[in-house]
Amino acid sequence: MTTTRETSRERFFSLVAARPVIMGIVNVTPDSFSDGGRFFAPEAALAQARRLAADGADIVDVGAESTRPGHTPLSADEEWARLEPLLDALVAQSGVPVSIDTYKAQTARRALAAGVTIVNDIWGLQRDCDMAPAIAEAGAGVVAMHNRAEIAPDIDIVSDMLAFFERSLEIAAAAGVPESHVILDPGVGFGKTREQDFAALRAVPELLRFGRPVLIGVSRKRLFGALLGAEVDARLIATVAANLIAAMQGARIFRVHDAAEHKAAFAVLDTLTGGKTLP
């Protein structure tokens, strides 16, 4: 029997194959770099998810632990205490699929039991050894993001990413997660210098060799602040520009704070190119 999650997952991946997909960000945190504290209350988070869906988000990504540089780590129980009052209503009422932004298998299992469609793991299945089995058992999708524990300015970051993703796909396969359920994220802003962040963004065509959708998460990030001298609230234009270029290179999913602006930008891109620039 086909489950609701399986139906949601297949619809989502069908959409990914057709056009650029917008993933709206819902941070249930007091300390995220862009909107920390604004949606900490469950009612505010649910309202934001609905707003993102109305503005054009195809999926909403909810996270309860900030992963910005210098963040305070949470235990799985602390993370769940923030998510539990919200998640059932978010799945039922947001109007779009929900993904959970966590690298802890215990949190992922609880969220999957509540009906989320995708697990967004910033450690690419390589931090918690139970994460891949949890995803496989639920029949969920996964975003495997590239990350490093330490910044190494002298390494070839693209080669590092390719080796990392080979390992993530091996872990997924060994646990029974079909390759078709995996999305790859170059992890801009994670374990990289600013120069490596831009190299990761340029590497979308190389990541496509894995035959999996590529997700880009650069919304309002510090690399634009360093490049332009812009504060967080003034980085929207840079974010849209980077995402349009990534879309033209073949990226498919875009994790953003500003859904309406990206929906408009992608509509213009599609009109001007007839959709033919997208591999």
C-alpha cells in the first residue's frame, strides 16, 4: 500500500525533475543568523510556513537548531522540545511537503513519525550512523550536504566534495535508501573559506555527474556580506542572482527565506529561456 509520505515524496521529486523548486526556510530557533527568534513560537512558525507556501514555496524546511558559526549545539531531546508543539500542525496545515533540518537520527525518526517527507542532513549521513537506516525504514527522501569539521584553505574543495558525496551515496545504498531518494547540497557556508564557498557554487555541473538533484542553500549568507559589505537584510539581490546562475547550471532546489521573489525570478528565467537552459 502506498503511504502518504511515499506519495508526497514522489510528487516532490517529479516536480524537481520539471522545474526549479523552492524550499522555504522555517527556523524554530532563537539564534539563527537571519531570522533567529522571529518564528520560535509554534503559532509564528506555522504562520510563516503558510506564508511561504502562499508565496510559492514547494516545500518548507523546518529546523530547531541553528547551524551558524558559533551556534550552541542542542541535544536531541532539546531539539525535539522545540519541534514537537509544531510539527503535526505543520505537516497537516502548511499545504506543502515538510522537510526536517537535523543531523540527529533520533530527531529524524520522531519527525518522520509525524509525517515529514525529507530529512535535510547537514552532515550528509556521515555524522550519525543511524540516520541512513532511519530514512530507509521510513521511505523518506534525504538531502545529503557536504560539510567539514574544520576549514582547510589549501585543499581542492571540489575534489573533497566529490569524494564526500561518493561516501554519502555508499552509506545510503548500504542502508537501503534508493539513490533516487537522495539530493546533494554543496554546503555553501559550511567548513569552507569564502573562496571555497564560491568554488562550491561554481561546481554544480560537476556534482551533476552523480545523476542526483542538486540543492543550493545560499540565502542571505555571509559570503555575500563579505563580497558586498551588505548586512543580512540587504543580501536578497545577491541571493537571487546566485540562485539564477545555479539554476542555469542545472541546480534544481533552492533553500531560501524569500519565496515570492524567487518564484518571480524563476518565472522570468523560464520565459526568457523557454526552460531550455536547464539540463
